[in-house]
Amino acid sequence: MELALQIASAVLVVMMLVFLYPTAKQWMTNGPKAKPGDWRSALIPLLLVTGFVALLVMLARS
């Protein structure tokens, strides 16, 4: 029974990838292009979240 569930899960994942590929390809070709300041705009919130998570880990250890 467990093998059947694994096979069914694998089939569903492959089907999902097959159906999502055309949409992802269209998004990549027709999506907005990056500008020079975009990396900094994305990096600042990521660093803030990483710092907050590190703070929570340090507080949980003590």
C-alpha cells in the first residue's frame, strides 16, 4: 500500500510540473526585467528576516 501511495505522489508531481511548465515559461519571457537597484531592494528584507530569526533562536536557547 505504501508503494502505491509513493507512485501516486510521484505521478501527481510530474503532472503538476507538466501543467505548470508553459505558464512558468511565459512568465520568464514576458515578465518584468530587473533594474540596477532591485537586488538591494530584495536583499534588505531578507537580511531583516534572517536577523529576526537569529534573534529568536538566541532567545529560545537562553
